Amino acid sequence: MKEYSEKVKAAVKVVGEGWVESPYYDNVEKQIPRFWNAGSVFKKLFDNLDLTHVVELACGHGRHSAQIQDTADKLTLLDINQTNVDYCSKRFAQSKNIDVLLNNGLDFSPLTNESVTAVFCYDAMVHFDHRCVNSYLQDFTRVAKKGSLGLFHHSNYNYPFSDHYGQNPHSRNFMTKELFARYALDCDLVVEEQIVVDWGGGENLKKGLDCVSLVRK
């Protein structure tokens, strides 16, 4: 297993601890149309994925996996928090095609090499430290079969490194469309498409705050 620096592991802990039994999960169950309506850029890109064995990274309470639980041949949910793993294990207890696993916040363990056909992450990677984003892209090349797609909703917010991510608009961590593409190319991934999206509403709307990137092994 790959060894990670203490600084990187600390960055994972800072983000992960903020989402233990968070009331956020209940509040956003009604925001599903933003991601899954036919006209959504998220749905447009998602429809390219091969759902033979699809992984949702940072699943939270599983609201996104619930949209595909009947269409995916096999669906694996990963989360860093045991509370979320427990919640999703109960939520999907009757679904024989779903596994819910605890991971370390840095890679796709315990998934095995070349075992998945797609990965997606919605409304979670936007909070990840950029080094963690890079680490996941590196490990995607391990767990994905050749030709598999990864769909990642990440931050497009460039801010001073000294700030805590929670102080930024919508708690976005440092990341840009360009840096994500650079990380992907460094992993020998093909960047199929990147779409910059606005986030929030009303006075809280932030133009170009996020990006949705589709990469291929």
C-alpha cells in the first residue's frame, strides 16, 4: 500500500471530519434535479459512463447512487466516514448489486486493480485538498479498466493556500480547471471534456466556481 505524508493525511482529516453526521445530507436530498435532470451538464457527461461496475467516491448518504441503483450492474460506494458507510449500508440493504466500503480519503482501496468500469464523484471533491485530488487521479489509473471513464465534480477556485477551505465560497478548496487537467495528463489520462459551472443561487451565486471533468484511462 502506498505511503502518504503526514501533511497530506492531515489535510484529509480536516475535510473528512467536517462531514461526520452533518445536517447537510438531509438538506440536499431535494437538490437531486440539479445533477440528474436531462438538461444538466452532470447528467450529460454521466451518460457516457459504462455502468458494469461503477464507483461513487465520497458517497455521503448515497443520494446520487440512489439514482442509478436499478441501472448499474454493480455499484460500489466509498466514503471516508464510518457514519456514512453505516447509513448507506442500511439505505441499500435490499440491493444485491451494491457494496458500501470505507476508504482512506486518498485512494480507491480496498478496490482491486483494473476492477471498475467507471468512477464518479458529485458535490464532494469540491472540498478536497488539491493533493488528495491528485492522489485519486493517480489511483484511478490502477483500479480502472482500460477505456474506463472518471467523472469528477471539483472546485475551480483559486485562493491563497493559507486560508482554511471552509472560509471560501461554498467551502470550495483550492483547485482550478487547468490544474486538474495537468494532474490528469501527468497520470497519462485523456481529458475528454471539462465544463465550468456556476454554483449557488441568488446573492450566493458564484460564477465559474466549479468544474466537471471527464477523463479516460
